[in-house]
Amino acid sequence: MTVPLPTKPPLKQKLWIWLLWLAGFYAVWLYLVAGQGYWPTAVAHWPMAVAMAIGSYAAGSTPMGGGTVGFPVLVLLFELPASLGRDFSFAIQSIGMTSAAIFILARRQPLAWAILKGAMLGSLIGTPFGIFLIAPYIPELWIKLVFAIVWASFGLLHLFRLNEIAGHSGITDFDERWDFKLGLWIGLLAGATVAAVTGVGIDMVLYTALVLLCRADLKIAIPTSVVIMAFTSVLGVVVKMVSGQGLAPGVFENWLAAAPVVAIGAPLGVFIVAKIGRKPTLLVVATLCVGQFIWTLFTEQQRLGLSGMLWALLAVAACLAGFELLRRWGAVLVGEKAAKADAALLTKAPPKTELPQS
């Protein structure tokens, strides 16, 4: 049974919480650039601030984190190490996505809470596991390819299924424990793999499950994906700093330039997309996702060779096949849920009384 979005009067917004967070962040940033003399460093890295002006809008208005722009800009355009792109994704999203998440919560927007809680618990376990035991053993080229493949498949999914995805209303209400377990496995697996390796992606995995499996409205699925990415990004930064790994050289300098932009840019994306709709933005970002895959294959053709590029294409096809299986499974689950609901209604219906024959 699909549960529609609530029609009762909206809850009172508490935007002062977001404004308080914003004031606190800018106070710290101003202390760094003015009090600690980092202003020349921030100015020297202005190209990243410009890039993240676009990235932060995408982060707040789509299920792709700000690292979706930051990673390819650093790795493909500036030709910096993929590990730097990963760490920068964690760092910049810990500001931009967190700001957007606080904005979403302050506005009291609907979220898929059962799945989100499970995903947060799963990420709490999976992300540190991946950072310590998986990411260090992934070669730089593979990090690029994982990013390119996952984002290309996600982009193609939206180019072909956007009308269907955008047409969902409410969210299919399965058993709350089932939703929690689904979120737990998503957080555990996506946190340990795609998020730990690339710094982004857990939001897209959760979003995909919500729209394909649960048939969730974009107004629920995208804010939920923003919150899980914010949580995972902060977790990733904390784990790296506390464990002594630290962030890759160059992350802080780029973060210093881009952070004040994303702190306001991501929430702005949340606000603007509520006015103009999500389909145009999703189409543009989906096209960029496919474009960065082509760009990656072109720039790495010498190292990949023909066989490597074919394997990358097969990996994209495998992801798309997985999405289609998830979509069909969702259709089955929704059908079963509807059938059970209809059966319950019939059971509760009062028995028919026959008129006495004359």
C-alpha cells in the first residue's frame, strides 16, 4: 500500500537552528582565514570554490553528494590523485551536506525514517570498516573507475526512467522492521565499499532503493539521501582524523576555499528545487554523470587498454541490470502489499444480509 504524503498542516519550521549552525561555521571559517592567516590560501584555490558552487546546488537538489562534482574536478580536470578526491569529498560534504541536512530537518521535511535509521547504523559500522580494511588496498585507477562506473549507471538510470521515478507519490509502507533492516544492509555495504573508496555514493544507493524498491516520492527520497550522506561524510572525516590517517595533502586548502560556498549552496539547492521541480536538475546531472564516465575512459585509455574499457562498459551494464532487478522486485513487493491490503479490507467488511423471501 502506498502511503501518500501527509495532508495535515505542516509542522512549524525551526530555521533558527540552521541559521545558528551557519553562524557558527562562518565564525570558525573567518577565524581560520583572518585570524590564522589562511586568506591567501583560500584565494589561491578559488577554482574549487567556483566548481563547488555548482556541486553544492546538485548536492542539495539531487541524490548526488557535492563530491559528485568535486571528485571529477580534482581528479579528472586538475589531474590530482583519486585518494585526494575521495578525502575532499568527505571533507566538503561534511559542511555542505550537513548544512543541507540541518536545513531539511529544520524545515521539517518528510523523511523515510525507518530506512534512514537503519542506514545510519549500518554506515556507522561499514564506513570505518571500509576506510581501514578496503580503501587502502584499492589502486588509484580503480578508485577512478569505481566512481565513473557507479555514477554512469546512475545517470543512465535517470535518463531512461526519470518520468517513472518522478511520478511516484508518497512511499510504499512496508513493515517498519523490514525497512530498518533494508537500511541497515544498505548502510553497511555501501558504507564499506563505494563510500569508503570514493567518499560519496551511499546517498545514491539509498535513494535508488527508495525510488525503485519502495516507490518513494522524490520529495522523500532525495532529502533522506542528503541526510545519510551528511552523516557518512562527517563520520568519514572523524574516523580518518581520530585514527591518525588524516586527510590527503591538499584537501584542507581546497576545503578552505570551497567550504563557505557549499555551506549556503547546498541548502539553496534544497530550497530552489522545491520551487522549480527536480526533473530538470536531475536530467542535467544525469547527463554529467554519463559524460564523466566517457571522460574517464578517454583520459585513461592508455592504462586501461581496449579490454579494460570493455570491462568498464560491462560493469555499467551489470549495474543497470541490478537496478532493473531491483525495480521489478519493488513492483512485486508493492503488488503483494496492495493485495494484502485489499484482503484485509474484505475481511473487515460486514457480511451481507439477505432479505427474507416472501
